Amino acid sequence: MSYQDQRDLIHASQGFVAALDQSGGSTAKALAAYGVDSEAFSSDAEMFDMIHAMRSRIVQSPDFTGAKVLGAILFEDTMDREFGGQPAPQYLWQQRGVVPFLKVDKGLQDTAEDVQLLKPMPDLDALLRRAAALGVFGTKMRSVIHGANPTGITKIVAQQFEIGAQIIAQGLIPILEPEISITISNKAEAENLLRDTILTHLDALPADQTVMLKVTLPETANLYSRLSQHQRVLSVVALSGGYSRAEANARLSQNSKMIASFSRALTEGLSAQQSDAEFDQTLAQTIDEIYRASIVG
């Protein structure tokens, strides 16, 4: 199975991408939702060991395979660890048929002009080379939009595409993620601005460059259909953004040619206290629900 096999699998969009990339800032919250409170660990090292145990349990569960889970986004700490005795990216692809991605951003700058741009990533090229050597297919980087501010949205999209070009130059496919907060009052207006700004950048991409896009589930069904149909776009995936899994799936099912890339909504209902049978059954049902919402249309 080759790079082209991975590319074809993602482009076909017959499934979804699992986001297993909780970073330092969100790891404790993810563990708490999993039933592991902060008293269970006394250092960052112990915390990361525990989140890795959770992720290992997920990816080795029987239904976590390429039949429904097309890809998985990893945190850098996870990429450098093992699943089932193999380097994590290689295990995902070779044992599960799941395409590995890597979260590469270093967090967000303070809000200005209603957006949070990405912090500088001075070591990005070295990280990308290391990821490629481990078998990683693509990357993800998240910035956030807090209002329908044309200047801010122009800057956030320009930064995503600029860094995306750097990622493409290292042979990886970037997932550009300018998330729109689901709580803002002018979300629909921000979505229109974002779509139009992204289209401008896509039209300017060289013929040999391809990107993926990760966006917040929109207020208007199929708002991003022109993005998913664009010849420079491999796939458009949706983040759950704080919606419950039920609402995220309901919104997703209204958007054709858009697939899920859920994090919290994927792990909702999973618990460290569950038996393996209970855990696997819960995850299997979750995977099936997200899969069905993803393949509608």
C-alpha cells in the first residue's frame, strides 16, 4: 500500500477522520471526560502516559479500522510512541488501514481583529521531515475565528495557506483548519467570509498543490460545497467544535461531501472504568454513527 493508496482513500471520503490530537492544554480535560481526574497524575509525563493509554485502547479496538475510520490525527507525543509494539503511525496504517496525520501547530496567539493566529513554528521543517520518515501522510494546524471580521479572516486564511505551502514542500498534505467558534452571534456571516476567502486562495494554488480543509459545521447546509468540489482540495472535514455528538452528526448529515473529524464527540461516552467489552461496544456504536453521518450524500 502506497502514498497513492492513502491519498485515494482520503479522497474517496467513505468514512471519517478521528482526531486523537489533544495537546498539552486540552489533555487534562480529555482525561477528565474519560474518568481520569487530575489527582491520578502528578506530572505532565504521567498525564501523557495516561492519555496515550486511552488512545492505545481506542486504536486497538476492533472497529477502529479503515473500513470506517479513514485517518487519525496524532499529537507529536503520540507520533513518537508505539501502538501494539510498532511506531504509532506505522501501526495505524499497516495494522488498521488508517491514514496517519500529525498536529503540527504550537498553539494560538492572543486574539486580535477577532481571530487567533498560529504561534510561530520555527522547527516546523525538522518536525515534518521526522514525521515523513515515520510514515505520516499529512498534518493539521488549528487557528480560531471569533467574529465576522474581514481583516482578521483574511489574515488567518493567508497564514494557513502560507504554512500549508511549507508543508507541501516537505511532501505532506496539510489540513488547513481555520475554526469558527460556535458561540459567536455572527457565525453565519463569518462562514460566508471564510468560504469566499478560502476560494480565492484555492484558485491561486499551483496546479501541483493539494490541501485538505477542516471547518466548523456551518449554519447553512452545503455552504462549503464549492470547497469540497475544488480541484485543489483532497477532502473537506468537519470539526465538532463543542456540539454534542448527536447534534454534530445531525448537522454533518445535512452536508454532502463533508466528512467528520471529531475529537471530543468521538470519545464521548468512553470511560477508563468500562470493561473492554463495554468500551469496544460503545466505541463501535460511536464509529458507526459518525460514519453514517459522514457518508450521507
